[in-house]
Amino acid sequence: DVLRRIDEFQPMQLAEMLGFFAKVRYLNEEFCDAVLGMLHPEGRLADLSPRGLSCLAHSSAQLDVRHKSLDFCWERLVEGKDRIPKADLVQLLTALPVTQVSTPVTTRLLALLSRIPQS
């Protein structure tokens, strides 16, 4: 059982696992709460890469999950904006309305997204 052994997984593995659940539209609320509950300044996922944070934000949106830690996730994404792949930025734009991000974070993230070069 993954939940009993959740501490054995690396942070990126947990983000990817949530991504796999989202792809097959499998919502396990207990798993989502456990993983997203680690996403805070002192949590195991605090140092997750922008790619991993992007995966968490997008997967949460796909599963229609709202969690208080997603504000921290979006804050970290805005801080690490220079390291987020452009493809992830586009996915994040679709996730933004679903995850109900706080207004100051939304404003900064939209400003960041507006600077994506047209290709």
C-alpha cells in the first residue's frame, strides 16, 4: 500500500505518481491529501523542482483537487519562473483557474505567463 510507505518515495516520484493518477482520471483523495500535505515550507516537498511543482499543480487541476498547500506550490513556481519549461507554463495556465490560487499569486503568475514568447 503506497500510503503506508509514502515516506519511502522521493518527492519527484510522488509528484509523478499524482500525475499518473491524473492521466487516468483516478482521484484518490487520501493520496492527494497525503502528498499535498507535504507541500509547505518545512515539508518534504518544499524543495521540489519547478518541473515537479508544475506536475503537482497541473495534476491537481486535472483531478479538480483544491488544497491549501497549492498556494505555496504556486508561490514557489513564481519564484522559480526562470527554470520552468515553456511547455509547463502553458499547462499551468490551464490549471490556474481550477486550483483557486490567491489573488497576489495569480497576478504575478499571469504577468509571468504574459511574457511567454510566441512561437
